[in-house]
Amino acid sequence: MAQRQIREVGDDLLRKKSREVEVVDDKIRQLLDDMYDTLKASNDGIGLAAPQVGVLKRVIVIDLGEEGDGKVYKLINPVITKRKGEQVCREGCLSVPGLLGDVVRPKEVTVEALDENGKKVVIKAKDLFAICLSHEIDHLDGILFIDKATEIFDADAEEE
Ligand code: NI
């Protein structure tokens, strides 16, 4: 169990492009485990990208919880190879506390990546899972949801 500190908007590192992982080794698996612990400790997060914990590597973790298929996705060098349709979602981000935004995302995506053992995986995702994959992969290119949002809201005002 090791949590890492989450970088927040204003931190230049969040705006940098992450590098591809060349070798999937114990160091990368440790990073994935730490990212998972950090995500779980956040309560309401469903995904985390390595730059959010200060590491410029193309690594993401997704756990949709009850809204997903119960699996934890630990993905290395993820690439969107297909996009289909559109949907608008009100998104937040652990690196952008206090704000939500409406973002247009693909309705469905196909993502190719490596798993934590370095094995190639192909994931077909739709709805929330497609949004989350798109959001996390954007982080690897230094893009935050506030760059794409058509409208931005104060998160506190959204609570009932
Ligand atoms: Ni985010």
C-alpha cells in the first residue's frame, strides 16, 4: 500500500506529454499498484493517469466500481484505435478539484494496450468506460477535461 500525491491544475507536469513504457517490469507494476491505492483513497475517482502522480509515463488505472464490470484495468501504452459516435458527460478530475465540465466524448472506443504482464490487450468500451478511457488517455498528452469542456461548473453547486 502506497499512495502518491496527486498533482493539481497549475502544475506544469500535468501539461507534459508522457513517454511510452519500453519494458513492463516490477517498477511499472509498483507504479500501477500505487496508482490504484491512490485512486481508491480518493473515494470518488474512477480513473488515474501516471502524470497525475508526477510520473510522465503512459500508464493508466481505471476502476469504474459499481458502474463497471467489476474489473480493475491497469493499462500501459494505451492507444485509441477506433472511435464511434458521441456522448456528452459531466466530468470531473482528481487533478481539477472543485470543477465539473460537460465534455463531448466518443460513445464507443477500442483501445489497444499492454497489461501489467506486458501482454497485449484489446478493449472495446462504451458509455462511462469509453469516457473514462478517453479522459485518462488525454492526460498522457497533457490534456485536461477543462480544455475540452463546452461548459464548466462549480462542483459544490451541483450537490443536492
Ligand atoms: Ni483526470
